[in-house]
Amino acid sequence: MLLASALVSGIGLGAMYGLIALGFHVTYTVSRTVNFAQGSAVMLGAVLGYTFMVTLGWPVWLAVLAALGGCAILGLVVERALVRPFADRGSDSWLIATVAGGILLDNVVLFTFGNEPRSLPSPLVSDPVQIFGAGVYPLQLVIPVVGIAIAVALQLVFRRTSLGKVLLAVVQNRDSAQLMGINARTVIAISFAIAAVLAGIAGLLIAPLFSVHSDMGVLFGLKAFAVAILGGITSAPGVVIAGLLYGVIEALVTAYLGSTYTHIVVFSVIILALALMPNGLLGQAAVNKV
């Protein structure tokens, strides 16, 4: 019973880690930069979802679209104000700029939304169902399905649509893509919007299971970045697999050893895995052209 409950919970969390980490993958492959405010996008999705659904009483579908729209705007603002000015000058200061931007957003939400944790009601967390003798909420079964479906859909978008081909063109050769009339700046901005939307989806999915508050995304963002590195940040399948593995290991350690040892054991495993596989599970070493 304990094992089944831990596995279901771990797969659900792992799918969320993988979904957030896919945002790191998208922006890194397109622009060789990442948004370290990704965890704040998770929080923003949950907070906006709560505000629109509960506080304002909007229909669920409209609240979800509005929340994800807010996350997309956040991604565009981060790219334009916190990444592009430094990347254009060849500076890596976007690293600290995105961290600072995330802290700023968390504090703005703290003073506007408040610091009291709130619960987002959902019919999927009302009555547990029995899986191999363990009681789990239906949402815990829905989360991995949604997470994996989005990951597959994202790959189809990259491979089968015009937008995906444009993104891949910038990935493969930014200068050649610009010569073909592709606006690389716009493409990079779109990648940041997509990354923030992925984080927002994760925030909306986990909000009914966790309290909604201003700093809820900090730990999720940190874990997701660890997942992105572990999976090989250039490999979308590797990122998803790493997310599932991370979630399962975390849940098993928590169930059998207690939450006190969770981060000690999990991050020790990550360090060992990266020592053995420096490029991650499915990542590839960078090729230096001379």
C-alpha cells in the first residue's frame, strides 16, 4: 500500500518537474539562455488561477486561459527586459537578472495576494480512489497523463508545424535563419513565452494539491532545473524521463525514510549521476566548431 501510494505520487510530481524542466529545455535550445524565474511562473499560474476562479468566480476554462495568458506575458517580459539586453552584449548577467526578476515577482505577489496559503478547490481532490490498495486522488492520476501528453504535443509542434520548424531553424543556425527572413529575436521571445506557459500549466495542476502562496514556486523551479540538467538539457525526452525518475525517487525516500532525508538523498543521487554522466541521461556534449 505504501509503495503504491509513493509510486503514484512520485509519478505525478515527476511529470510536473519534467513539464517545468521542458521550459528550461526550450529556451536553452533556442537561445542558449534559461529563465531562472521559471519557478515564479509556476507560482503565477497558480495564483492567477485562484484569483480568477475563486476570487472573481470566472468559469474554469476562462480562468485557465487568462492565467496561462498572464504567464505568457511574464515570459515575454523576462526575455525582453532581463535576458535580451545582456545576451546582446555577450554578457551572462541575465543569470542573476532572471533570479532577481523572480524574487521581485514573488514579493509583488506577496504584497498583493497576501502571505496566507490558500487551497484551490477541485472536484478531482474530493474523493480518493483505490489503486493497489492505496487511496489516491484522481488528480494524481490525471497529472502524469497531462504532463506526458503536453511533452508529446510539444515535440509534434517542433517537428510538424511551421512554428516548430522556425524554432528548429534558429536552433540549428541562427545566422542562416535570419538570412532566410526569420526574426530570431521574435522566435526567442516566443520560446520564453512557451516556457512560462508550461510552468503555468504545472502551477494550475498542482495548486489543488499544494497550498497556493507567493513562494510556492521556488523549490519547484530549483528541482526542475536539476531535472533539466540530469536529463540533458538539450534532450526533451531525457528531461521528461529525468523528471519521472526524480519524482519517484523523492516520493520513495519520503515514504520510507521521512521528509528529513528527502533532499539529502535525492540531490546526492543527482550529484552521483552527473559525475557518471556529465551530459545528463540523454544529453550530448557540445561540439566546438573551429
